[in-house]
Amino acid sequence: MYQPALDLLNDLYVQGGQPFHDVPPGIVMAMAAIYLIAFVVRGVLGFGAIAPVVIITSLLIEPHHAVLLALVAATIPQLQMLPEGVRDGDRPIARPVLMAMTIAIPSGVWVFANMDTDWFTLVLGGIIAVLIVADMTKVLERLLRGVDLRSPLTAAGLSMVAGFLNGLAGAGGVVTLAIYLKHACRDAASLRATLVLIGTLMLCWRLVVTLVAGLISLKLLAEALLLSPIVYLGVWLGTRVFHTVTPQKYHRALQIVILLSALGLVFKGVQRLA
């Protein structure tokens, strides 16, 4: 029953130049633990896995590698959450968001592909740190005060920015939208489902754009497939936790972890450029 899948993994292992052959085993195990914890959080909140995975693993491996690995490893397992998003998501809010992000993501991917590694380390950490601070200090809430949050124009404008960030950093786009959507959606269940809907479709679109840009190698695909069972397990556990606890505590803990990791990445980028 599982032989075709095992044969595919073996072929990818051989043709892909042996996944993680250039990464120490201890680092690989640490990355696996990071993926598991991050995707438990995604199962709870409906978003938030990519940012901590990208930021923390960028401290362990080359940042471009970390971004692409997170993209590929997260895409297929994320599809298991899509039915919930389609069923309970706020489609009038999601529609203009999806259209705008579809347009903006390719430009972000182009900048990502052409940016020097040292500068990308600094930019990635800086972008995520600013977004998290904005969320924690409620800056966006004050800026959006008096604005019609269910307006398609408002959604499209913010989504263009979020789409560019998503294409560039591989993270931060949905975090930005979450700040907006938690005020635009009717209730917590609708918010989570809308984030699932938007996050899943945009992850798939970004993967397509990245493939067309020639950034996905067989080695990267093999590495992502090895991590996929851990991602599946994390989302499965988190989805069950969501029904037993309040997500607010997880959200705050996630913010703190991402912020500290992003600041660490900024420091690493400054050191490289010095």
C-alpha cells in the first residue's frame, strides 16, 4: 500500500543529492522540533506557523534555504485545513484579499530571488520584528480606527502590502492580515476559518510562482517531504487543542517567540554586513 510513496522518497533521496547532507544531524533534529511546535500553533490559531519556522530555522541554516523549505513543507499538509476555511470563512472579506495578494506575491518572490543572502537576513528579521511589534502595540488598530474594515478597497490595499511581504519573506503576510481580519471578521470562529482559507490558497499560489521562478530543487523537495509527517502531526494536534483552550494565550506566546527570533536574525544580519 505504501510502496509507491516509499519508492518516490527513495528516488528523491538519490536524485536530490541526499537531503540535509550538508546540515549536522543535531540541527536537523532541532528543525524537526521547531516544525512540530510551530504547526501545533497553526492548528490552534489557523495561522502563524510559517513566521516562527522561517525566523528560527534561519538562525540555524541559510535564510533563503529556510524560507523555501518552510514553503514547500507547509503546502501539502496545509490543504487538510482547507475544507474548514471554505465552509466557515468570511468569503466577502476573503475575495478581495485573495485577488490583491495574487497580484502582489510574484513581485515579492522576484525580490527574494535576487536579494543577497546577508541583506536578506537583515531584511527578513526586520520585517517580521516590525510586524510583530505593530501587532503587540495595537498600532494598526489605531491607524484603522474609523475605517470601514469590511470595505473591499481597504482589504485590497492592505492585501497588496501583505502579498508583497509574503512573496519576499515567506512569512509575515498572513500575520499582517490577521491584525486586520480580527477586526473585520464577525467572530473568532469566522476569523480562524478566514485565515485558514486565505493562508492555504496563498501558500499554494506562492509555491506555483516559486516553481516557475526555478527556485525549487529536487533536494529541497526531498527535505520537505521528510518534514511533512511532522507538519501533519502538528496541525492535527493543534486542531484538537483549539477546541479545548482559548487561543489568546497561544497568540501572545507566539508573538514573543517570533519577536525574539526576529531580533536575533537582525543581529545576525548586522554581524554579517559589518
